[in-house]
Amino acid sequence: MAPIGNVLLAPSVDEFAKYDAMYYLKGAAAGGICCSITHGALTPVDVVKTRVQLDPVKYNKGLIGGFKQVVAEEGAMALTTGLGATVMGYFIQGWFKFGGVEFFKIQAAKYLNDEQKTWDNKTTIYMGAAAGAEFIADLFLCPLEAVRIRAVSDPEWADGLADGFVKMAKTEGIMGFYAGLVPILFKQIPYTMAKFVVQGNAADAIYGSMGKSPSEVSKGTGVGISLASGVVAGVASAIISHPADTLLSKVNKKGAGGDGPMLTRLMKIAGEMGIVNLCTTGLVPRCVMIGTLTAGQFGIFDTVMSALGASKFHFHNPSAH
């Protein structure tokens, strides 16, 4: 059996034939790598953001002030709380999300089998591909996210990722890992839809302004375009998904929203916070985090895909030929 490195580096062929199982494996691997690196690197920002969302009265001095508070009270290592769950969870999520988006959008293009129809419907294709891929990815992400948020909200709760899983399983059972599934779906699906739609259209607009297609620019220029369009997409998707992100942070805090069904708890938390606070609490650090993270993801994804000998599928405008 060939080593996995040799398998990933296997060359592809032209047109739709090159989008085979090997291409999707490369896309999934690149997605897992880009998401684990970016989310892992931004763990300190996420720790502060989560603290602000969980206790805005205490952490009321903004992003920089929040960093200072956490370090002063708990030491610098507190900023790495949940790092293991973050890296593992987002590698798995990135594997299914980026790999899934590539799979679903290419299958849609194959089904339409018409370049003009595909171009005209690219936004719908992006939205459907992103929603489907994210739903699958979140089923794997949710347990790790539940452990991460509990660890950030209560640093004394568990000693590492494995200990957190054991404690949550013993005290809350399997449903404890999926307590946040509804809000995570409400957060991640709109976020991912906006992320891929905005990034794809922003990148197309940049290429269009240059009068070139992705295959006609250098690798460095292509990565630069991915980074620029990723920033725009990150800020837009952060704003759209922020209320659900706040609810997710709250509902995974022990006792939040009282007892009862998940929707009842979520509605109670939303009522207690108010719509303005729900939409704005922790928004600035989240825009900084998601803008940086999304740009990094698309830049790393394209770089890894290139290193693996694959070129990401792009929609083409026939009238521009």
C-alpha cells in the first residue's frame, strides 16, 4: 500500500475527470489543516471572546482589556484553555466542511452540465454546498465544542481534553455533548453559507477587475486574492452568525437558561440578554477573530491544495472568455 503522502501527492487529469475521490481527499485534508491551524492559533482570542460573552459584566474592557484581565487573574497559560479540543474539533470540521463544499459544488456543476447555467446559479450552489457540508461537519464538531466551552467557562472543570470528555459523559451522558447542537447549527450554517458565498463572489470580482481567470495568475497572486476576499467574507459571516454564537456560549455554561427543552432554554437566555446585547456582546473581538481566521483559512487551503498537486474548482463566466 502506498504511503499516504504519496497518495495525496498523486497527480490529477483534466476537466471533470480530475475531480475524483483523490481530489476530494486532497480537499478534505487541506480543509482540516487550514481550519486546525487557524482556529488553534486564535485560541487566545476565542478564550477572551467566550469570557466576554459568558460574563460581560466582569469582562467589560474590550478585547485588549480582556486579555489583560485573564492573564492577571489566571496567568498566560489560561489563554490556551481548550486548545486541544479546538485543534482536534476544527480539523475534523474543516475536513468535512471544505471537502464537502468542494464535493457538493462540483456535483451541482456536473448535474447542470452547462457552464452558463452553472455561472448564473453559482450563489445558490455555494449556499447549498456550504449548508450541506456544514451540517455534516457540525455533527462531529459539536461534542468537542461543548467540552471546549465548558473548559473555558470553568478552567478548574477538567484537566485536558480527554478528562473533559470523561467528565461530561459521566455527568451528562451523550446528550451533554449535543446540548449546543441547535445553536451551533444556527450559528455555523448561516456563517458558512455567508463565508463561501461572499468569498467566492469577492474573489470573482477581483479576478474580473484584473481581466484574468484563476489559472492565469501566479500562485502568490492567487493566495493574495484568497486572503483579501477571505477578510471580507470573515467579517460579513461573523456579523450574520454572532447572535447564535453568543447563545452557543451561554447554553454550554452550566445552569444557563434553567431546565427544560433546548429551545425553551435558548429563548430564556435570549430574553434575558435582549436582542441588542445578543447581537453586539463580544462582536468586535469576534470580527477580528473571524476576519483573520477566514482569510487564513482560504489562503492556507489554496496553498496546501497546490502543494498536494490539485487546483481548487472555480466557476467560470463564459461571457468573459
